[in-house]
Amino acid sequence: MILPLTVIRRLDCALEPTKDKVLARYAELKGRLANLDPVLEDVAGQQFFNIAPLRLTKVLDDTNNVADKRRA
């Protein structure tokens, strides 16, 4: 259980500086391009990105609703 959460937290930290830019660009281009991956990877500055509005730190702030937020 600890290892997966460590990996998730590490990915969350790696994406944090560009998270808002990626979400904004995704909202702008959603439905307009067939393959958003290259564009969002460029915005993230990584070979991966996350378009979920969820952040691990925000989920932990509201532990009573973790399951609901995970499904969002």
C-alpha cells in the first residue's frame, strides 16, 4: 500500500507546477483535436500529464469524501 501511494504522490509533485496550465489547455482544446496527448505533454514539460482536477493534497484535506472525489 505504501509504494503505490508514494508513486502517486511523486507523480503529483512532478506535475504540480504545470497542473493549472494543463487543465486550462485541455478545457480549451477538448473536442477540437483527436489527439491531445502531444499538446498536453508539451504544456506539462513531461512525457505524461494528468487532466483530472484532483490533487492528492486536496483529497487529503477532506478525508470523509475521498471515495467520491476519486470517482470524479
